[in-house]
Amino acid sequence: MNEQIVILDFGSQYTQVIARRIRECSVYSTILPFDTPAAEIAALRPSGLILSGGPSSVYSPTAPLPDPAIFDLGVPILGICFGLQLMGHYLGGAVEKGQKREYGKGTLTLRDKACRLFKKLPANLQVWNSHGDKLTRLPEGFSVVATTENSDFAVIEHRARRFFGLQFHPEVAHTPRGREIITNFVHGICGCGKTWTMRSYLDQAVEQIRAQVGSERVILGLSGGVDSSVAAALLHRAIGDQLVCIFVNNGLLRSREAETVQEVFGRNFKIKLLYEDATDLFLRRLRKVTDPERKRKIIGKTFIEVFQAATRRAGKAKFLAQGTLYPDVIESVPIAGNPAALIKSHHNVGGLPKNMKFTLVEPLKCLFKDEVRQLGLELGLPHEIVYRQPFPGPGLAVRVLGEVTPARLEILQNADAIVVQEMKRSDWYYKIWQSFAVLLPVRSVGVMGDERTYDYTIAIRAVESQDGMTADWVRLPGELLETMANRIINEVKGVNRCVYDITSKPPGTIEWE
């Protein structure tokens, strides 16, 4: 990367948001652990450095502290919340626990309109605070730029050294003009151009893949989801027939999913695709199993067996590719003294065992989800692949509550296909996080025509979310719900009742199992 902003992560829940805001400025950003040596940072030749927020107090014995030499790198530095307090603490100021904690909305009042962070911004701004400690004495050479109701040092600046500190969070949506502050730092102060584009990333990624892989072969487990699909298209652009994709049909896929994947990647993209239809094996092992956790373990173990056998048939290969994204990489690094900051373990496709002797290729590991979608479009993938909604790894097994049988699977596939069709027809599908059908192990009495029925119930689920960690149910129009329910009951044999799930996460989960 020619130009980049480095972010040191001190455990803030908003660190990824900072990185995304910088990339929205068409500038590359990278997140590094808080204790990365200054020499390693210098080797990246960053245009600027950002110190993230975090839950610790700078005076705590377990506080995450950086290499002091970062303040001698000669680049602009922006400290946010804990980052401001850290800067003050290191450079001779004083930080204390505040008399009042400052959380939520606040009003920022500019005292020094010459500060370049606030170029073309008004004298009063709404900001979002989230802190208990505060700076109580300025370090030498710093001046006050702005105040809030509870902080005399809400924004500070050392103009000569180009050091800035913000007690509030400019990266969150609750600070409406925050993006302009970040833009002023990245472009106006750090001097970055707009060099981070998907086209430039694509060209660079292709070169990096070719350099890593050389003339060796690469195997990729293709699921049909967004991440593996974009990884496959990117690898194929870079190395062509050196890539072999393995698509395992576990029989738990959406309606016509297997045909769609083979059509898009095998026939249209001309990618070498090894298709493994293991439907009978998966369903046989799931027979009479009703416990959700047992289902997941059986599916995971069986997938590994099928995939391993397929890799042997695919021929000798040195590399295994997987669709690891940037959040998967940075969320796997815990912050010292704050184990809660370890959000999830670094994932491995399908939980593949260590005895598979491959070297990993992770062509998407620098990208966020929305950037992966942009890359997919740049690579020519169909819109319906790039913007498809998330789908659980165990497939429809977690949406068939109770035992998974061929008959019950068929009912759910047909009902789910109607939900997807109507969501797309009404333009709701691409507006929300996820929408799908669930087959409940509940049969109820109904009347269809002049006959009494005793059939299954379908639950329709539609949620809005940013990352899947929390979710709220979507207030779909009554007419749309009516259309979906009428079609399901009339067209799907074995269903005589539909309900709509209005549970948020928490307390519920997005999936039912």
C-alpha cells in the first residue's frame, strides 16, 4: 500500500468502525495490536497514526500501553477517547477519574477555529461520548481546541507536532459530523490522496496471490456464499486453472442452490469445479437426531470427511484457500488485561483438521464484508451472488426444528423459496440482513376447501443487523406478509399455517437453533 493510516487497537468496540471510516475516505487503513513496536510501524511508512479508544484506565496496572517511541515517528497522531488520555499520560499531562461520567450525546464547543481537524465545521457540534476518566492537565506544548459540558479538554492539539486528541468518538453515527473530522485528519493533515479503490486492490491482490502461489495448485471449499464465491473469482482471475474448487452438496441447501453454483462457477466462469453430492450420507447420519448441537457436530464432522476425500481426488495441491475476512483476523487478537475483547476465535473453513497439510491462502483477509461485495462486482460476479443474504453453515438443518427428513426438508425448501422470491419482488431482500422460513415441529388443525387438515407450521423470519451480533425484527408491510403466507399455504403441500417471528436478538437468536 502506498498510503495508509495505521490504527493501534486498545480494545475499543469501535476500532473496526474507525478503519471503515478511513477506507470510506478512499485511503487504506490497517489495525495493529496496541503494543506493536514503533520500528514495525515505521517500516509500513504510514501517513498517520490513530490511537483507538478502549475500556481501560491509563493509570491501571493492567492498562494496554504502547511503545513510547510511537510519538517519535514524525507522523500526525490522532488519539480518540482512551487514545487522548494515553497521549496526555505519556507526554506529561494528567488523567484522573472524572467527577461525572460522560456517556451519550454531548455538545462540543470550539474554542480554536484554526484547528485543521474542524475545517469548514460549525462552532458547536453534537458528539458522542463514552468515558469515565478525563484529562485534567495539558501536556507541554498542547492547547485546548474545544470543550464539552463536562470536559475542559475535549479536543487538544500540539500544532507543531501534529498531535490531536478527541475525548469523544468521531467514528460513530451518533457524531453526525464525525466523518468530516476524520476526512480532515486523513486528507488535510496526513496529506493522503484517494488511492484506495477496489480496482487498485484487485490489481494488487492478483499480484500478491501469484507471488505466493507461484505455479502450485490451490484448493478452495466453495459454499456458494458471498465470501467463498468472491475468493474463488479472485483466485481464478489470478491463477486460472491452478485453482480447483470443491463444492459439497450436503442436501441441506436452499432450493436449486447446487444447480446455481455449478452454473455460475462451472459453466460461466469456467472454474474447475469438483462437485460432491453427499446428500444421502448427511441425511442418513441425521436420521432421528433432534438435538441442535448434535446436528451441528454431525454435519461438521461429515463435511470434513467428505472434503478430505475430495481433496485427495482433486490431486496434489500445496495451498488451501479460505474466505477469511478482516474482522476474523483482528477479532482473534485479545487485548492484554481485557479478555472480553477477544470476540471470537480465528475461524477455519469447515473446522478443517490440522493434519491436512496445506499452506493457507487468504485473499480477502484485508477486506470488510461490504468491500468483499464491491470486489465481487468488480470481478463480474452476478448481483444475486454478491448481495445474497447470510446462510448458516449447517444449512437448513438448523431451520428444520426437530428431526431432519427428506420430506420435511422439501417442505422447508419450497417455503423458503417463496419467501426469497417475494422479498426480492418487493425490493425488501437487499435492504435487510436476513429473511427466511423455519419449519416448526408443530402441526395444527386447518380447513382447506371442505377438508380438515392437520399440517405443519412455517415461521417467517426477517431481521435487520449490522454484523449479526445483535438484530431487530423487520416491520415488513402487512400486504407482503399476507402474500408470502398465502403462497406458502396454497403452494407448499404439508403446510396449513404461517406465523411471523417478532423476536429481536437479544433475547432471541437470529436462527431458531
